[in-house]
Amino acid sequence: MQKLLLPFATLLAFLLVPASALATDTYKCTAEDGSISYWDKKPTSGCASVELVKIHVGRGTAGEAEDGTALSEQDKKVAKEREKQMKEREEQAKQVCDQKSQNLSVLKNKSRVRIKDADGNERIMTPEEHQSKIEEIDQYLKDYCS
């Protein structure tokens, strides 16, 4: 479950950033395998090369910055890549919500649910744990998946 929470928490933090915060310097990180990612802060590791690029997100029309000047081809590529990454994050969030919904359905329909404890041993959830987990997932769905 913790494996699902970290990507979703990262996604949630990104989605909650106001649009004005996206109109800042962006760093293009090219990894050794050739994959490209974009960062709002200069990455400290994992990049074979880091390039500062400026993108303009906001009130301008397509191909135009907020101040009305034309965007360079590089800016357009960066904006498209960032949009693609946002769509991927939205899809990941949808998958997390779908998984949470399935987990809630199982918890509501089954009175005895097996879990693994910290030592890797299987055990049955106590009624208190069971109810607490139902409430936790239900609240999560209300907060993030509406």
C-alpha cells in the first residue's frame, strides 16, 4: 500500500500547485539512458545533463507566452512534454483511485481479510483494524477521487 501512496502523494502535490507556479524556470534532465524529465528545481542527481529552459504557461494563446511574444520551438516542446507528464500523472491518480475503490469494496463485502504484518506473516485483520481501514479508504476517496 505504501508503494501506491508515494506516487499518488507526488502526483497530488503536483496537481495542487497553482498554475502561476508553473510559469517558472524549468530544468530539463536527460538521463544516461536518454530519457527526459522536467523539474521545477535543479535536479542534484540522476541526470547526465541538465539544461535550464523557460516555459510560459498561462493566459497566452497556443504558441504565445503570457506577454504575447511567440514561444520558441524548444518552449513548445517543453510545454508539450510537461502536458504529457501531467496527463500521465492524472492517469496514475485514476488508477490509484480505482484500486482504492476495489479495496474498499473488498473490505465492505468481506468480514475476514488477511494481511501481512511487519514480519511478513499473514494474519486476519481485527474488527477494529477492518473498520478503521474502511474509514481511511472512504475518506481518501472523498478527498482525492471525487
